[in-house]
Amino acid sequence: MTFQEVQFNGRCLAQPLTGVQRYVVELSRKLENELFTIKPVQEWAHGLRGHSWEQIYLPRLCDRRLLWSPGNTGPLVCANQLVTIHDASTLDHPEWFERKFAVLYGWLLPKLARRVRAIITVSAFSKERLISRLRVPESKIHVIPNGLSEDFQLEQESDLDAQLSEPFFLYVGSLEPRKNLGCLLEAWDRAAFKDWRLVIVGERAGIFENVSLKTNSPQVIFTGRIDNQKLVNLYRAAHAFVSPSVYEGFGLPPLEAMACGCPCVISDIPAHREVCGIAPTYVPAHSVGNWVDALREAAGWSAGERERRKQLGLRIARQFSWTKTAERTLEILNSYRA
């Protein structure tokens, strides 16, 4: 049996780096010798133009070899295709997204799921939701967890380019409705810390409905998007990572934080439990009162308690790598090509 290169839908490679794009970039590097990448020029990677390129132009470039589309969507006319659908958020909660985007995905994903040969997703939780929403058999969906970049390791040497004078909590993620930042900010205001900061790393994305991020605290710092090295520095310097998200397909930031030795205080949702295990403190996602208590408790951790939590997180984080993710992905791709 002779294997041929898999054609790789590289549309996401021309998009800003978020969780999905990180997955695409990391696996395209790990599997570059196995993939024949087809990607649009920058101006044809986004919005309606991006979908037009993917649905109309990309199929013209494909021959009969297997196509892998790693970024949630793919061309409907290509049946010899695997698609990675990272979660079912657009189907479970279309109200979180711009109406046109939600309508498009609500129409496209069920048809694509029935058309392609198989689906890859990143967690057992996402698989369960996709089976429910897309009405596809369980055997059609393969779970392959995300990995961790070598950048996110406690052992890597790095100097902090800026030390905050006060201890701080850290949030990392896009500023979108499911991240539930309003709850965190209300809890922060109620907790009334005097000598602490809350650092929020992330930016708004155009496909999401507007999010109100109101706070009365001058101790809350919004950094916008930052590069990987600065992000690693913040993970290592933070007292704890916090995430009140109400919905995740996987959730990379808590895992990145744990890999950098940063204990986590995160929402009690299925994907967080599945990925992070016993290391974090779990908080009911919508309970402002519980978040106030959790923040105050975390601020009072002794050095020994924080070290205990750090070691638990490191032990779990070491189980994940993009090399493992790539190897398992290649196994699945090989099983569908000849």
C-alpha cells in the first residue's frame, strides 16, 4: 500500500492566533512532511471571502487525495475529507455569535458532518455534544486531545521583562460571551483587594456579540493580544490563573498555565474537569459569590499550599504535547488514505 501526502486546508494559517489557529499551526509544523498545504493569500482568509475561497476555490485545487480541514469548516463538495470540529458552541449557543455567523455554521456543519468521511475533535465532551447536535454515529468521531507547545514549560529559561509590583491573578482568552468575564469582574469588585491586580490578556473577535466588561477597579489591567514569550512570563509570575468560562471544547490556557507552574482557579465545566483533572480549584461558573470566596481563598494560599497545587498541575500538564497530538492525528489520517 502506497501512502500519498494528505492535502491540508491551510486557511487558518493566515488568521490571527487563537486556540483553533494554534492547533492548526502546531500540527502543520509537526506533520509538514505528510501534508500538501493549500492556503489562501491573506485577504482571502477571513469572513465571507474566506468561506468563498474554502467552498469554491479550494475544491478546484484538490485532486482525489484525502483532504484534511483542521479549522471547524471545509468544502462541502469534497467527500474524501476529514474535518476537525473543535466544539459545538455555535450549535449549542448561537446567541453568543453574530447572527450571520451563527446561521452559516448552523446550516453548514450538519451537512459537512454527514458528507465527510470522519470528524476529529479535541475532547470527549465535544464528541458528546457533536453527536447530539450533528446526528452522526459515534464511530465517525475521533477524539484527539490538544497538545502543549514547548514554550509553555517551567523548565525553559526566561527573564521577566516587567515585574508587577503587586501580586496578580491572570486571565487569558478571547473576550467573548462564553468566557463569562462579567462574572469575574463583578467578583473582583466585590472582593475589594487592596494590593492585588487582575491582568486580562485577550482581545475581542468580530464574530462574537459584544461583551460588556464593566469594572470600577483601577487594579484591572487589559493588555490586549501579546506574544508567546510575554504570555509565558505572565503565567510564571502570576499568583494564580483564573477562568470563569461557561463553555469550552478543550481549554488550552489552564493547561498552559499549569505547565508554567501557575495554579488554576477555573469554572466547574466538563471540559475543564476532563483536561485539568484534580489540580485546579473548581468554582460554579455563574456564581459571583463563589468566585469572590475562591479569589479570597487563593490570595491566602500559603507558600506550601501554592507549591502543592503547582506540582499537581505540572504532573497533569506533562501528559500533553503537540508531538503526541500529531502522532495520533497521523494515525487517523493514515487509516483513511491509500
